[in-house]
Amino acid sequence: MREVDPRRRVPRTDALLADPALTAAAGTVGRDRVKAAIVAAQHRARRGEIPPDQVRDAALADLPGRTPRPVLNATGVVLHTNLGRAPLAPAAVDALVAAAGHTDVELDLATGRRARRGREALDALAAAVPDAAAVHVVNNGAAALVLAATALAADREIVVSRGELVEIGDGFRLPDLLASTGARLREVGTTNRTSRADYAAAIGPRTGFVLKVHPSNFVVTGFTSAVSVGELATLGVPVVADIGSGLLRPDPLLPDEPDAATTLRAGAHLVTASGDKLLGGPQAGLLLGAADLVERLRRHPLARALRVDKLTLAALAATLHAPATPTGEALHADAGRLRARTERLRDRLGADGCKAEVVPVAAVVGGGGAPGVELDSWALSLPERYAVPLRTGDPAVLGRVLHGRLLLDLRAVPVGDDDRVHAAILRVAG
Ligand SMILES: *Cc1c(COP(=O)(O)O)cnc(C)c1O
């Protein structure tokens, strides 16, 4: 008997399109994409690259997966820039979802009249920092600086210490950003030392403001001196302080990290910060300070181009109302409890025949914040060969490889996700 040509057994397009999994996929990525994946898989079967009965699975595998891919952050870096910095609090996630539809973002439902856009987020920010007479929110920390430089110092000078002309990361240099606005940078002092007299000598009729930048991602030690915001405030010109992290009040865990309330109380006229670092919220740029300055920024034409969308406003308001954020919880997690969590995971894995160890490690704040701060932490230590399959799995589990071992630090993993880490490791252990 002659064998049937396998190419004749390749399933037909209409039959595949009726397959429940492919029909469901068409509902999310569109029928055209599903059809293209089917046609490509049929071609492969006709060329003999795959058996005909695998055409359906090949078409499914060819479709775009879930993006962005969720990651369990077991790196021990609380604010991991490559993982999108701060994860949102559950309440902020709910707010995001609610804001995805039509909302009252610019409407007062009681009166039926137009209302101030994002008033809930702005009111929450103002309430969180009573030292700020006014507040405004833009797209990110860089946008906050651009708006301040443009509105207050375009065609004028920004007086700034040479020790504070920093690169934040990935080639983003603050001086380039400021210069792009048309403001002229008037650099004073040296890399390691700047005095009040240096600033005073540079201030003149062309001064737009004095800028104080928190060198958030490095420390200078040794023969150094810098001028405090309090001293700068005595120079008779506006002082803009870029505090970076978005800490609103002091945190004893991070004594060297400037916060908005203290910086304003010290005399800064305007504070700029990010929303998705230590504040633990969505990407946003916070502006807090004197009412006249904030009003000038708000009314500048550029403000419209830097406006945050309704999703950000909703998530920011919810973050400011929330009693805690995942970022705050990860930072303040008790080392003893982390150890117990990690040991429990090790014991569960051991019961399933997967051998792991628990070792002390140092976690860091990350996100270009709190350099030099090390948080006592604990990690599950596995053979290095676990690293790639865990990283490429679903959910992806990202740890860090050190001396031939994969270290999984649970500090930035939500407590409720220990089961998912456990399951992911067992899948790799096979
Ligand atoms: C992070 C940071 C910025 C930039 O903020 P983005 O929100 O990333 O735009 C600016 N200045 C300092 C000091 C920072 O730490």
C-alpha cells in the first residue's frame, strides 16, 4: 500500500481557524495575524519541517505572547530600572483599570461643569506635603526639570555646582537636558568642593535660579564640601532642588536621602522628584513649592506637552492614599522574616527533592537611589544552571548570579508570590 503524501494531511485553514485556541487568539491579536501564523505553519509542514499534526501548535507558538512579560524580581534590587522601577500598590492597579474607561478626570459630576484635571492626585500630593504651597505633576522627573528650566531660566542662567552635573543612567545627563531648554549653565565650584561664595559670585541679573541636584547614584567621599539648600536659600534667588527619589518625608532607613518636606522647609522654592522611585507610584514628575513659581510652570505652553495622562493621575492618587506601597514594604521588610520566608521555601523545595541553600546577602535600593545603602537580606542559593530557564519562564523569575550560584532574594517579591517562585523552580528542577 502506498503511503499517503504527508503534505496532504496538512490541516486546512478554515478548520484551523475554527480551533477554539486559535479562535480565542484571534480575539486578542486579530484574525489576520492568526491567519498569517497558520499559513506559515502550513508551509513548514509542507516542506516537511514539522509533522502535519503539529501545525496548530506551531501556529499558536508563533503568535505574539503576553507583553509586557511579568517578572518576579528576586534580584535584591528593590527599584530595578530595567524592570520598570516601582511596582504599583494593588489600589493603584485597581485605579488604573478603572481609569482605562471614561472617567471624571476633568469633570465635576455634581455640577456637570469642567473641573481641574487630576485634582484628586494633586490634592493628595498637596496633603502629603503641607510645606508645599502648590503642586504640579508632569510625565517624569526629567520633564519636571525641563519645565522648571524652560519656564524660569530660558535665555537666562542656571547656577549649579560642578559636583552636581550628574549622569542619571543610560546616557541621560542632566546638564545636556538643562542646556536643551535654552538655559545657560553657570557652573560653580569644583567636582569635590563648592562653597556658598562660589554661588554668590556667579549670581547676577541673568540668574534664573540656583539648582541643587541630589547626586542620587554615587557618593563622593574625602575632601569634599557642598552647600546646603538652607544656605542657598539665603542667596536671594529662587532655589530649585532636584531630590530625585520622590521621598516625601524623611525615612530613618535612608538618612542621606533628601525628602520633599525637609527640603522645602530648609528654604527650597521648588522641589522636583520622580513618582516611580521611593514614592512607589507610577512614572511621574512631581513639582512642589512656592505658589507663584508652580503657577508659572503650570501656565507655560510646554506644560501641555508634558501633561500626564488619566491613568497616571489615577495611579498616583491611589498611591498617595494607600497605607503602603510594594516599594516601601520591600525596603522595610524585616531581615529575620525574610530569612524565615526563604528557609520555608528551601524546606518546601527540599521535600520535593530540590536541594537549595539559604545564604545572607545584601540588597540595595536601586533605581539610582540611596548609593552605599545596603539592606541585610537572605537569598535562596541554587546552581547557576537555573538562571536562564527561570529568567525565560512564565512568570520570569530574575535573580542574580554570583560565584557560580543563582541567588534569589525575596525582598522585592510580594509575600503572596512565594508559591509562584516555588512552582517556577520546581518546573526547572523537572
Ligand atoms: C531619577 C532622577 C532624575 C530623573 O527622573 P526620571 O523620573 O527618571 O525622569 C533626575 N534627577 C535625579 C537626581 C534623579 O535621581
